[in-house]
Amino acid sequence: MAWTDAIKLVMIDTVFTSTQFVALFTTASNLDPATRTNYSVTNEASGTGYSAGGIAIAGRTSKIENNKAVATHNDLDYGIVTINFQYGEWYDPSASDRSVAIVDYGPQTISGVDLTFTVPAFTSAAGLARIA
């Protein structure tokens, strides 16, 4: 069986919605994508310039390219922060804070600089999220 491009686009648009946030978590949180189901403030990072709950994803869009559904969004800019963290959690407040994805950045110490995560190119080879 092969998924049609139309259903691939529906699947990626269902998982990666325009209402998601990305929150940062400490090393102690040890977030595991196999067991994490919902966002929780337990072990969420805190620091100067960072707000609990993280930041909203902006500019979310999707397309079909080379028979792959691809989704992306704007770069994530937390502004000037002083913070220690290891994990980023994508979650959806419009779906009972459902956890969508976990990224392990390794232990990070940021001190008084603009924290921005650059999103990969919006292509079928490098896109942030892809369904083949």
C-alpha cells in the first residue's frame, strides 16, 4: 500500500498544527518521546527573559514535494535570555497540551544572548517534518 500525496498532507497538517508551542526543559527532566504524552511544567527551564510555556510557533506551512509531505515554521526566537536547558518540547495547547515532539539539544547554558533556533530548509530532503 502507498499513501497518496493528499492523505500525507492531511496527516502532516493534523500532527503539526498552527497552535503549537515549544517549551524548554532542564537536563533533570530527561524527556522521553516514547513515554511523554502531555506538556507539564515539571522541570521546565526557567531564567531571565524566558516565559513558562515557551513560545508559539509562527508561520507554519506545509506542501507536497517529490511525493513527500513537508511541514515547516519560522525560526524559533526566544529573545535575549539567560537560561540552562537541554530539551525542547513541541506541544499543542488546543489538544489538551498533547506532546508532539521532543528535541534533545544536549546541556545548554545561554547567558544574555538572543536564543534563536534556525529551522531547516523547507524541502523534501531537509524539511523539519516529512512524511514519505
